[in-house]
Amino acid sequence: MRAYVDTCMQELNSQLNRWETIKDFRILDHDLTVEADELTPSLKLKRKVLETRYSSLLDSMYGG
């Protein structure tokens, strides 16, 4: 799955300016849900909740 997403991401990145490209990504082993308080009822990301819940994952991506 990761290889497929990486291939798609590289194809997309080839059409974007350097500052717009995706540099790194992670695939979660579950979906984000309203019930888990990760999404609003209109399915928008709750950024503060996600930043707190996945801080170690984000740190590993950004060298923090």
C-alpha cells in the first residue's frame, strides 16, 4: 500500500512547484472519525486534537 501511495504522490509532485510538494507521509492503521473526536460533524480535521494525539508521529516526520 505504501509503495502505491508513494508512486501516486511522486506523480502528483511532478506537477507541482517545489514548495507545494508532499515531502513525507504516514498511513494510519485506522480511519479518522467523528466518534473518536478527530473530525467535526462536517468532516473537517480537528487539528489541535490530531496534533496532540499524534505528536510523536508528527515529531518523527519533522525531526522534532
